[in-house]
Amino acid sequence: METPPTSLPSESHTELALSVERAYREAVVVDRLGALWSVIIAKCLLAQWAIDYYAIPISGLRFIWTLTLTMAVIATVLYLQAHRSKISFFPNQFRVGSAVFVGVMINAGFIFYAHFALAALTSIAAYAMVAALMGGWSLVRATLRRAPEPLMAALLWWLVAGLILRAAPEFSMLWLGLGCLVAQALPIFAMVMRTQKALRV
């Protein structure tokens, strides 16, 4: 018996379209989460800079970093549960972007350890290196995603690294916090808005 003609797409095409749309929606969820975490880190860095620069008699580690990051982790878990998503840095198929991000975070951890624990790096050198690393990761994202926003983020991060190298030591953390906000959060939010607009079309 012949199948009656229909204007609906074939089953394979429908499944492919749904898979692509699902992938885009998952990318929006993860990108939005990354942008929000960039804002959170920027807030912690700027608050810590203000505490140090203006000699405010409170513990930044206890009242800024610990409380903020604890609440951010809880909110992240609830956010992912609401969207039925999870972050998988190393899924079955190896993702280059995730691997580069993990490598950047590990290198940043070593840089901060060398600065804070060993006093082997000045604040200017440590924060400039972290900014340069973030610029490299943004460049990798721009290549993988073929999007202009991560490329702009890379250029902004390298500009921040140059500004840190030219700034006074007491302002290096300020520039890093502004970098998290301007060079990281804003480009990601712009990419999320563009992806959402494409999904609505």
C-alpha cells in the first residue's frame, strides 16, 4: 500500500531538525549560565578590590567569596534541573572547547597559587597572565562556534591584559574584574540573544 502524499517533512528530517533545535537550546542554557558566572566572578573581584583598596574591615573571603559562590553553586544546580540539562566537560565525544576551558582553569589555578601562596608572581603578572589565558580560550571558542562575539571577547581580554601590565599594582584586580564583566559576560549575553533570535525565526 502506497503512503499518501503529505506536506509534512519526513521522519528522519523531523528528527534531525529537532536534534539541531535541542542542541541550540542546550547551548543557550550553558552560554547563559557561563555569562551569569562571569558576572558573579566579576562582582567578587570588584568587591574584593574595594575591600583591599579602601581598607574596609571585613573578611572578603568569608563574606564575599564563600557566601556568593555557595549561593551561586546552589542556584546553578536548580537552574540546570529546571532546564533538565547538565554540564558535561568530557562527554562520550571529546569536546575541544571543554578541554581547553578545563586547561585554562587549571593554569589559572597554578598562577593564583604562585601569586597568593608562594609570592612568586606579582599581582600585575598574575592577573595579566589570567587575562591573556581567557583571551586565548575566547579565541578557541570563536573558532569552534564560528561566532563573532567570542572573537570580540578575545580582543577585549588581550586589551585588559595590556591595561593590567600598564596599571599600578593596586588596580590590577580592578581591571580583571572589569574584564570578567566587559570581555566575558557581555559578549556571551550578546551571543545568547543572537542564538535565541535565530531559534524564533
